[in-house]
Amino acid sequence: MDDGAASRSLTPRRWRILSFLALHGSATTMDVAVVADVPRLTAHRDLGWLHDAGLVSRWRSDEDRTHTWWYKVTAHGTELLSRDLAASGRQVPLQLGQRHWGAAHYLLFLPLVEVSRQNPGRCELFQWLTRMDTSVWLRQHDLAYLRAEGFGVWLEDGRCLRFLAHIDPGPVGDVVAEHEKQTYGLGAVLAGYRRTDPVVPVGAVLVIAHDADREEQLLARLAHRPLRALLATTTKDMLHRHWPNDQVWRLPGDDEARRHLIDLAP
């Protein structure tokens, strides 16, 4: 299919799907269904059309017993999007079509989008920036030394929370001594906020700890030496078992109490 025919045949929903893949990286049919707010079969049909048009590629791992298809925008699809953005006077995002999913997308972005779909009019992920776009946003606020995984704006019951997200990768490799595994790398998460001036323009900084032990260590550090920014913690296991807007977030000094995401709002 030539570019002109492909462009004319793209429905607004297919444009959104193509843009989503170009901005966020590879995704499954279910991921696309959640983001586009359509049934899985509709997402499957749209992705099939985009694949036949040469705008997305697809593959599945031989080691995956579910035989799940993964989709990614092609160079052809990226070029079509870039030309459309330029023709309409919009800026072409950095590394369009060359981005990759991060842990924050699976732990926060997609679940919060799903919560928004299930609670229309009450909850909404109003804005989300990927790691790259978050870096640009931080530079605009003279905070280039912070390395957040994402920036979001969450609306719930008439309240609003702007937040930055960090993912604790945990101790990496065999070079970390056993006695350091509970704390290794946590200092790097906090270091940027220790030197922050001006104050970070968000209501909360969210840190998703690798496990419960590392969360306890992080909270102990914060209780001993508080930050100017409000920092809330949870664990990857908690987010695998609960929605991220549920009572999964802890604050230094709150002992075992956990709060809903929107309760972190100023």
C-alpha cells in the first residue's frame, strides 16, 4: 500500500495506535486494547490492518507458551507519522519509533489507564510522560540531574496529583556483597533530591522498591534524614497484587499504614 493510500485509510483510532507504538515501543494486543479503550478483538483487527499495510511489524517468542504477538512500529510507519506531524506544524518527538517499554509502563501506566477505563468520570490518568519525555520535562525545570522513569498527572474524585516515578532495580549482578543487597543503589534514588533547589514541581515522588526489605531500608533512611519533596514508597509485589491507586503507598514515619495514591495529593 502506498503512503497516500495508507494515510487516507487510517482511521483516527488506528492513528492513535500507531502513535502509541511509536512513542512507547512494542506492545501486545491487550496493551493496545487497554490504551485504545476497545475490545481485544477490535485491537487485533486494527493491528492486523496496520501490519498488512507495512506500518507495524510483529513477532512472538518461541519460548512463550501463550504465543503472544508483540507489535512494533516499522520505519515506514515512523516516517508516515513524522511527515504527518511536520505537515500539521507539530514537533516530532525525540527517537520516535525507537523507544522501549520500561518497568514504569507495566507497573503504573497501563494499570492506571485500566483503572481510568473502569471508572469513567471518577478516575483519569490525565497525562503520562515516558522516561525520555520526562527527562526533557525535568530539564525544562532545571532538574536535569534527576533520572525519573516517568511523570504523570492522576485525577480522582475531583482531586489532582502530579507525580514522578522511580523504579528500584534492586542489586544487580554478583558484585554486590550480601550485606549490601538491602541498600545497594537506594542512595542514588535519593541523591538528586538531596540537592534539589528549586523544589520539584510535583505533589509526590513515587519509588517502587524491588522488595519489602529494600522498602523498609528506604523508609528508614528517609525517617532519619527527610527530603524536601514528599516521597512515597511501595513494592513491585504490591503492584502485582493491587491497582496502583489502591492503598499501597507508604510515607516515612507512617509505620505500617498505607495510603491511596490520591491521598498523596497536597
